[in-house]
Amino acid sequence: MSTTTPSPTLAFAPLLERKFGEKAAPEARPAADVPTIAVDASALHDVALFLRDDPSARFDLFLDLAAVDRLKLAGPASYRAGERFAANYLLYSTERNEHLRVRTTAPAADPKLPTLTDVWWGANWFEREAWDLMGITFEGHPNLKRLLTHNGFVGHALRKDYEAGQRWLCTEEDVLQTDLAAQTETPEDVFETLTLNFGPSHPSTHGTLRVVMRCDGETIVAAESECGYLHRCFEKMSETHTYQQVIPYTDRLNYCSPMINGSGYARAVESMLGVEIPERARAVRTVLAEFSRLMDHMVCLGANLVDIGALTNFWYAFQAREEIYSLLEACCGARLTSSYARIGGLSNDVPENFVEWCRRLVKLCHNQIREVDGLITKNRIAQKRFRDTGVVTKEQALAWGFTGPCLRASGVAYDVRKDAPYDWYDRVDFDVPIATEGDNFARYLVRMEEMRQSLRIVEQVVAKLPNGPVNSDDYRVVLPPKEMVYNEMEGLIYHFKVVFEGIPVPAGEIYSYTEGANGELGYHIVSDGTGRPYRVKVRPPCFPLFASFEKIIRGGMVSDAVATLGTLNIIAGELDR
Amino acid sequence: MTLTLSEPLFNALLAVVKILFVWAMTLAALLPNLIWAERRVSGLIQDRPGPNRVGPLGLFQAVADVLKLMMKEDVVPLYVDKVLFTLAPLITLTPALVTFAVIPFGSSIPITWNGAVRDVPLVIADVNVGILYIFALTSLAVYGIVLAGWSSNDKYSLLGGVRASAQIISYELAMGFSAAGVFIAAGSLRLPAVVEWQHAHLWNVVPQFLGFVVFAVAIFAETNRIPFDLSEAEAELVAGYHTEYSSFRFAMFFMGEYANLIAASAVVTTLYFGGWSLPGVAFTGLWGGLASIAVFAVKTAAFIFLFLWVRWTLPRFRYDQLMELGWKVFLPLSFFHLIAVAAFVAASGR
């Protein structure tokens, strides 16, 4: 693990100290991690306001809330004096391109923290999640109820003393419809307003999302969305698996672009270990991540256009996707759930004709993009459906915690690939497309252009694809080659230790972020020094998108809600984890 | 054995033969092939094969589909209005089938009877209010959709039904006004007269292009096809008015949609593309009569292809945008067109 240094970049630290003194102090962190300040819970709300509004701080984007139960955490970070729960707020400043972690603690008995929803509205669902899974109460939260688990669930699943084998009787009591009825004044009446249940098995949700809408005619006057139908507690499962074993689970987060999830996770663990992966592996990860982004956008646009009635585009988009899947299959044997990345590199080398194959795919993708472009971009009906519907202003997008194409469509040019380059992104030339309207059409255009930029990146990387191994030679992390295992004592020991004990990741904490297809995909990993992660918290990019969906669609029509749901691209696997 | 028939009986027999012929053409020949064509054309457009396994070129796919649907369990949900629920698919299918009664599908065929040769016109009923009959019937078809939406007792279906009624109101007027130009030019409401006028002069699509455009768009709205399939809108309303239908009841909606499509194409062909006629060709005699039927069929098929092509190309309108287009664009356009045609006809003194 790299050296622990006090975070050097905190320009606002002196001011922070002057204002809050002991209650908010910078913490020493490894260089790979994001700068951190430790804040006393009593000052949390004021510090948050300061961080958002002070010109030297300006953390305008709320990214994530990772709650950690330190009950069984050994080592320096273990809990003392009753402060069992740690809450890590991840913030980002679009002005200064800087991440910040605000860490605070809550006591073991009746953990309570002030809500930050009035500072960043985007904290809303993250706090609900923390309440649901970790049992931290957020005082002043407007709607603190369970989010990912059923209302009849007992206990908080991510607490370390929660027994995973328990079963609860969850009845079909519908909280959402009654809650919504309380929000609107007029009672349901066939001729005035009607409550429309949208999902979880509605064709345009493409998964298991649910929205209950109160409609006046077809105009939505109130709505509330609900998720959790695909919740499988990925984070809890990760805690009982070795670091390598978590990779297949990450494929199931955003199943439209699994390669990005896998390499993002591997990169997080690698930076905790301080392992450098070979250049070839980095280049291949870049290529496949860009192809995955392309597939994701293809699925998003194709399905979205089906929802507005333009059926044919779906096949044009999916043909490119199928061909990319074939490339992935040739690389790792799987099409959808690739599990190709490994901590320390890749599971195996790419096929011999990888470069030609990529070039052929680039041509095909260009062609398919052109087809969709020709059918839709200048089509009057498509423009009528997309323009001025589902509008998210720049201020709203920031306050609601948007990242990725949806944030860029609202006029903020934040792209992790540009602003904190990883893999090969600092060696290639590409543009970050932005639009300013923030409506569905802007999101459509941004995605279209991003696909072309992805192809540009792929072309540049495969032109310079280096030869060499695709795995690190650090055998504490990577399985040694079979000849070594069978012929040498060390090889056998390494093999045994990696398989049985897992990779010994040094105790510590990291927030590592990747540009996923939908936005910033963050992995907040806590290690206690054993072969299994102590806590994995994923920052799913579409979580804040769906959280604000009910706000975006209000005032629009049911058809607009469908179009908006498509352009936001909510992926249930990643939303619900 | 010599068969002697009285005049009325002979006429009645002729009508029955014609009805059987037209229905055999639409129900047995065109409809299954249309279902097949829809799927093959969509395949062609979408760069995939489409159904090609059942029978030669997959031609029996429609038969297989209908058989499958007939063998499915006929689920009638508990809370539906059973009478209307049963009636609705029939109401959708019937008007489409009886529309063909007034459409001239060929010139005439000479038949020798009682020693005299007489030309039998190839139209089932040559009524002098042909177009009114068509308008009256096609407006009826929407009742099937509205009633299906209402009787299903389901919010999505209800929304579909409401959309359908709003849609038909928005486009019926524009459709009527644009078609009126045709009858002013022909000087008759009889459809055979319209065809004969076009045969003698030129196809209406040339002088009345504006009317044709409005009429064609209105036809799309009337048949609930993309870009106007709002009442169905599977991604928004979960198939809208026929969400609750299954088995053969669903198949009837399905067939109704395609029968409507054929009827609509036949009407457009008759009104704007010269019906069975070809410029400069006189269809006389038995073979001429048969050839005219073929010409009519080809023209109708071409228009059906246009329907399919549009469906697999365009996105769908939004409810309010569709009404805006109907009331604010097409209605004024059709007014303008009607006045222009009337003024021209009055000025030319015909």
C-alpha cells in the first residue's frame, strides 16, 4: 500500500479549521484514495453547507453515502467509544474537479445523523438506503422509509450482527399507493384523477422498476417511484467472498456493460494493493470498456426508441451489440456476464485476431449508428417526442446528483475519463460531448456522440496495442502459471494461498471511481486486512437518476414519462444491487 | 338440366357470388398473406429474415398463428363487463368487412343469361351514397376499441379507449373534407362513378395531391397504425385497449386491424389512384374484367406495403401532438383543399 499522506489538495482546509475547529479536520489518507475530512456529527449539517457554498470549496455534486458498520473491524479504524457506524459522504466539485470524502460517525445505540437532503437533494435515496440497510436514522429526512428491502423486513441487513439466514414474512401491503394519495388533494375519481400503477412489470421499465402516478387525464400531477425489486444484497454477498470472487457479481450490476463494472472493481482493489497491471491489460480494458459503453448506449437508445414507437432502430442497434458480444465471447467465453477482468489483469489474453476484429467492429458500429441517426435525429416526430420533455436543468442535475451522459446533457462537462484519467484514457484523444437543454433529445444526442467518441478511442488504442503479458507477475495477487504450480514449491504455495485465503488486501479504505456507461461508478471498499472485503459499497450511477425520476416527470404526460425513463437509462441490476 | 332463374333471383345469386369472392379474397387470401407480409417486410427493413420456417417462405405462418391463438385459453377477467367485452372485437372486425360492399374491385364481366349478354359490374352494391356508407362504417369501428377499453375495467385499457375516441374525432372531419374534393370533381357520390371519372380524365392523386396527403394521413389515424397507434402503444399502455384480451378474441382484434388496413388501402386506391383503371387501357370482355381485378389488387397491395413501410420506420406521436396535428394542421388544410377544388370546378363550369 502506498504511503499515507495528509491530503494536500484541500485549499479550504484553513478556513474549515477556523470555522469548525476540532469538529472538522482533514484525515491522513493514502494517495490513491480521495481526500477526507472527519466531521463530528453535530457539525455535519453546517460543514455540508460550507462545503457546498463556500467559494473555496464548492462541492456541488453529492455522489454517494457509504455507511460502514465497524462492529467487527480490527486495526486502526476499529470503533471505539461507542461510535460504531461510520458514514462516508462522497462529494465532488465540478468547478475544481475534486473529490472529497466527509466521514462522520454515529453511536451504536440508536444511531442518528442529521439529514443532508436540504443541502443536496441527491442525498435523499442514499440516506434512505443507509437507513434501510444499516439502520442509521436521518433526522429531518422528508420520507425516511425502506427503499431496497420490503416494508415487512425486520432488521438492517448490512449490519455485521445481522444474521443472513433469517426469513421474514413480507405481505402485499402497498405503502406506495396510500402514500401518494396523501400527497394529492383530490380523491381518486374516474373522471377527475386516477392513480396509475406503472410497473414493476411494465414493458417500458425494461426491468423491475415501479412508479405510481396520479394522473389528470394523461398529465402526471404526482408520482412516486420505488425500487428494490431486483435487490439481491450484492454488498452483503461480497463480504463473504474473496476479492476475486466478487468480480462475477459486478457483472450483474449494470448488465449492459459488465466489462466496465469488472475492471472498475479490479482497479479499486489494485490501487489498495498497490499492484501495477501490465500495459497490455490496461489497453485491453480500455478497448473493451469503450465497446461496453457502446453496447450500453445501443441498448439504451434502441429500447428507448422502441418505447416511442420507432421499432426498427432496436434491431439496428442490437446488431452491433451482438457482434460486440461475439468479440467478448472470443476473449473470455461469456457473452453477457463476461467476468473478464481479474485483480492484477485479465483472466486470459485476447484472441490473436483481436486488433482486426476490433477494426471490423468499429466499421460495423459506425454503420449502425449512421442508420439510427438517419432514421431518428432529424425525424420530426422523434423531435416532437424528445424535445422539451423530461427537462432537467443544470442546477437540478447537480443538486440531484446526476453523473454521466445525463449530467453532460444538462451542460456539465464532467467525465471521469477526462477529469481523472485511468487505464489508457490519458493517451488517447477524444471529446466529451455536452448539451445544454437537458431534455430527452439532449440526452439522445449526447449518447449518440459518445458512441462515436468511443469508437475513436478504440481505434487509437488498438493502433498502439502493446504486446506482453496481461497479468501482473505479483503472485500474491495473481494465480501463478500452471507449470510453476506443478514444478515449484513457491508456485504451489502461492496458488494455495490465493485460492484458499484470497488476496490479502492491506487494511484500509478506498473510494475508486470509473466512468460507467451511465455515469460515475464508484466502489467504496473497506478492508480489514483479510482475503475478503469488509465492506463494499457501490455507487450506482442510475440510483440518483431514478430517485429524481418522480420529480422529472411531474407535469408531463404518461408518454413523456416513458420516453424519459428510456433516456435516463435506469438499469435495475445496478439500481437495486 | 337447364336452370331457369327469375331476374331478381339471378341478381341475388350474382350478389352472393360477388360477396363470396370479395370475402374469399380478403379473408382467405389477403389477410393471412398480409400478416405474413407484415412480418417479412419488417424483417426486410430490420435486416433479419423474419418467419421463414412454416411452409414455403414461411407463408403458412399466419395459419399457424391463428391456430395457436384459437387453442389458447380464452381468459375473461373477473371484473369485465361481459356483454360489451364479447361484443367489442366483433364491432371492430365487422365494419372493415362490410366496407368492401361499395368498393368497385374491377370493371365488369360479360355474362350470357337468357340469351342476352349483359355486363355485370364488379361491385357488390353500387349505392348512390357509397362514400357516406364508408364513412359511417369506418367510424363504427372505433366503437369496438372504445368499448373494449371501457369494458375491460382496466386503467390502461381505458386510457387506450379514450385515446382512440379522441383520435377518431380529430381526424374524421379532415378525412371527410379532403374526400369531398373527389366527389365534387366526379360529380357523384357513387364510387364506380369516381373510378370512371378518373379513367376518363386522370387519377385524382395528381390534381388533388393535397387532399390525398390529408386523406392518407387520416387513414393512418383511422386504422390505428404507427405513427398513430396511440390506443395500443404497447410501451406506454401495455397494449392499451386489448390488454385483457386473449385467445380468439385477441385474434379478432388482430384480424380487424388488418381487415381495416386492406379496406383503407382499397378506399385510397379507389378515390385517388383510379381504382381498377389504368390510363389508356380499356378493360372489356371477360379477360379485361379479370385483368382489372388484378390491377386493383396490385394497387391495393402497393398501398398496403406503404402502410407496412411507414409502420417500421416512424416513431409514434404523443396524444396531444396528434390532436394538435389533426385540428390545427389537417383540418384547415382540408378546408382549403375543398374550397380550392370547389372554386376550380365552378370556374371551369362543369
